[in-house]
Amino acid sequence: MTEDWQSGGFGLYLHWPFCQSKCPYCDFNSHVAAHIDQSRWQQAYLNEIERVGCETKGRILTSVFFGGGTPSLMEPNLVAAILQKVRDTWTLANDVEITLEANPSSVEAGRFTGYRDAGVNRISIGMQALNDADLRRLGRMHSASEGKAAYDIARATFDRVSFDLIYARQDQTTAEWRAELTNALAMDPSHLSLYQLTIEDGTVFGARHSLGQLQGLPDEDVSSDMYLMTQEMCETAGLPAYEISNHARPGQESRHNLIYWRMGDYAGIGPGAHGRLTLNRQRWATEAPKQPGAWLQMVEAGNAGETPRTTSSQEDRTLEYLLMSLRLAEGSDMARFKAISGHDLPEAKLRDLETAGLVRRDAGHLKTSAKGRLLLNAILRDLLV
């Protein structure tokens, strides 16, 4: 019998928790370390892959994603050993996507060739900005020219390359963002991740903001204008938004992230990694300890590298599916929503949202407009009350 997770597929997320430095806006689980015993880490990853593989026998793996942190600090032979273990553990889809995140400051042509030879077939570069002043403000260790050089190396090595930019930065005007995005699109990317700067608790920017020391952030209206302009420019350039912050040429969408947004299953391995696994028809949420040393010691002691799993209730699955799927241009499959939740979406609320131009129904799918994606939380409140 087909299980719900199969609508989204099965992926593997591997978290490498180390960076050369900590960016002031970043709330990811990343740490700076003077020395890393990569052979020790290799054995821990291999042990965890074997453990999870025993639970998920017979599945076809459609995506592997090395995230971080800065996975481009991993030695190519470490990546090769991990991917060999992956191939020995699961059947890989014919078009399996294997992505590795890279920072321009850690890019070398030889290292990229090593990743390619190990089996990586997609690179995602953390460019973040295309001018030196803003890169310094964001705490980045690379210059704009180094970022473009890294992109050129990646393009010469891999068929699929994506890069990230952050907008709505301090003192950034709409005109400046338009010029920067124009330059980005002129680089002819096949995939772009374009994120608004958000101020997160527990970050350097968060602390500065709470003290009133983070000046020049654009207000909500300016940020909204930047978002809508981004959608229009990317659409015109042939990279429509397939998700709120992600744009791609047709066929170049991130298959790994689509697993998340389509509420598939994914195993999370590494410090702080999250996962969702359906086992014996019950969906489980998994989470690993955040501290690299604690995770490593746990795995080396022969224990599972995660905290006790929690079950996902029907209410949790309903919220997760609607929250994730409405981020996508393809929208929510209304029949699948009913199968997960046990009820239809409220008709009166749907009509009100359609009248307001926030959603539309198309071939059994509920889709948000560009304006609606800006108000996704309000839409969810309306539909799930």
C-alpha cells in the first residue's frame, strides 16, 4: 500500500557543523574549530548511515544533501567515503541529486573536482551579496570577485549550480537591489535562492537589534516591494519562483528541498540535523544533539545520534503539509490534504481568500498568489481555525 510520504520521496540530509567563522546573521548550527579529525567524523557518519539504512531498507533514495556549516571544508575523500556508504545502503534513483553547499572562501578547483569524482552533481554557493561593502557587513570572508570566481569554477565542474543572495539588507534601496539582481541574472544561473534578511534571536545581529544598534533595516513596505520586484524580474528572466524564496529554470528545481515542501521522508544525520521518517505507518520527528562533541561521543559510544524521537500527530501533519505545500507554486493537493487531515478545507474561508486575491484553485490544487505568499501565516490561521 502506498504511504503518504511517497508523494514527496525519500532523501538524506548530512550536517557538517564547522565553519571558518560565524556570520552575524546566521542561526544555523555551525561552529568554529581549530582542528577537526575528519577520519573520526567519517566513521561516525558511516555508522549513522548504517543505522538509519537498517530502518529504511528497500527505499529508493532520490536526494543527498551536504549542508552546514560549510561542507566545502570537508576533504573530498571524506565525501567520497560517505557517498560510497550511501550507495551500499540504499538504491539510488537514476536521477539522484547529490548537493554540497560551498562558501566562496573555501572553493578550490582541485577540491571541486574531488567532490565531482566522489559523486556530487550539484553545488550550492553561499554568495549572499555581490558587493564588497555589504559582504563585510554580513561578516563574509570572501569578496565579490572571489564569489564570482567560485561560481565560474563550479560552472566549469558541475552541470548544476545554484547560488544564494540575501536582500533587504541594511541601507539597501529598491534600486540597488534591482541593479544587484540584474547582475546576478546576467551570470545566467539555472537556480537562485533569494532570501530576505531576517533577524534571529541568538545571533550577533539579533543582539545588536535588541540594543537598537542595527540601523538601516528596510521597513515592511520596502521589503515587500523588493520581494514582489524579485518575483517579476526572475519570472521575466526565465527563473520563475517555484517556492517563496527559490527560483529555477524548469527542471532545475532543488529536488532535495522539494522533499521537504512536499512532505516526503528524510533522514537527518549529523549534529543538530532534523529528520522525518515514516516507520510502521507512524511518522516520527528526529533531531540530533547540536553540540558536535556531544553528537560524536554519542555515536562512538554505540548509541543513535539523535534525541528520543517524537510522534507526529494528525494535527501536526495537517499543519506541516499546508505550511510547506502553500510555499510552492504548485500548491497543496486538496485531496491529499483531506487524506491527511480527515476533512476538507473550509469552503467559506476559501472563497473569502479567493476574493481577496490571495489564493486560487486550479485542477484540485490550492495555490497562493505572490501577494498571498507574503501573508502565508494569516492564510494558515484562516484555513486551520
